[in-house]
Amino acid sequence: MSGHSKWSTIKRKKGAADVKRSALFTKLAKGIEVAARSGGGNPDLNFRLKLAIQKAKASNMPISSMDKAIKKGTGEDKDAAQIEEVTYEGLGPSNIAVVVSAMTDNKNRTVAELRNIFNKAGATFGTPAAWQFDHRGILRVAKADDPDSLELAAIEAGALEIDATGDELEIVTEPKELDKVRTALESASYKVTEAELGLVPKQPVTITDPEAAQKALNFLNALEDHDDVDQVYSTLDVPDEVLNKLSHESR
């Protein structure tokens, strides 16, 4: 769990600091479009679309942009380029397993550019890695004044795992239980900051050497920065003391 939690935290902090709003909205729109294409344009009947819209709203994406993305996905916008969802696997620095989810209108371009990122990092592109992860629902909830009550509420609602990540708790559920757990926590007045379906590593790879950890993080950041990449999942686990040292050195 810790590897997933820390990488998720790094990604979100990085996103808040570095990703331009226009680039973020482009990625969010692609997610909505693909979700609408796969399950229809009604979020009440398409759980994946519901999650994509919730994520877009949390980033203050304009409603008009969401509606446009839905119409592209359902085919109402006949002039829209076809966005496809593709997944790539491989092994990164220190043999961390990596799964990259991308959304693109040109698969040949995307695979060539991602392969180049792997090659530059001395990583191995195309090696099967998804077997090292479980499909899970993932919730992030702001810590409450009484964290024990929050954890108990999550467990009673169906949480599989709970992990503290800074100012939040990360709660892992079975995929089909995600909406149920979210609804239960929000009904109990807890603040759910993010909800998604994703991958959680079965066995994180702990890296304690600062230089090796930085190399792995740089590689994952390069993947995350690619315009077509939606999500990057990794088995990387960097202990807090190493992360703190790297953060201090970068100042």
C-alpha cells in the first residue's frame, strides 16, 4: 500500500505545482470522452463517467467543457477526433513495475514517445507488469478531528485497507464497493477529496538509496508529464526519510 500512497501523493503535489490548467483540462476531457464512449453519456447509468465528471468538477473544469467531451464520446460531435484508451507496461529503474494508462488520437506517436522515455531511463518497455497490481477503488479523505471514528466508518462501509498520507487517509475498496463507501463517508460528513478506480501494487518495491529513488521518481515524472498519459501506476515505495531528504536537497 505505501508505495501506491506515496506515489499518489507525489503526483498530486506535483500536479498542483507544475501542471498548467489547460493541460489538466485536456487530460480530464479525454477521460470523460473515453468513459462516455464506453458506457454512454448518462453518468447515472455509467459509473466510470460519473467518476470522470466528479474528478473534473474537483479541478473546476467548466461544465461546457465537460458537456463537449461527453458529446465527443457519444458521437454527437461528428467532427471530433477519435480518442482511444491504451495501456502500456514495463519495468522502470530498480525493476519497479509500471503500468501507464494513456488516451490518444495517434497510437503510433504515443507508443514511440513513451518507449523513448523508457529507453532514456534505462528501463524496459513492453515487459508484462500488470500482474503485479490489483484493481481497486481508491478514495482520499481529509483527516477528521477523530481519525479513529473515520477509520471505523470506512471499515464498516467496506474498506479493505486504510493508509495515512499526509493530511489525508487513502482508503482502498473492492472496485464495486467504491461508490458505496464514498456515499457512506459523505453521509457521515467526511470530506472525500478524490475517488477513482485504479491499480494498487501487490508488493511495493522499497528503494532506500537516494540516488536510485530520485532516478525512479524522475522516470515516473517524465511519464506523468506526457500529454497523452492519464495515469501512471508503479510499485515504487520510497520511505518518508528518503523523500524528505530528496525534498530538502532540491530546495
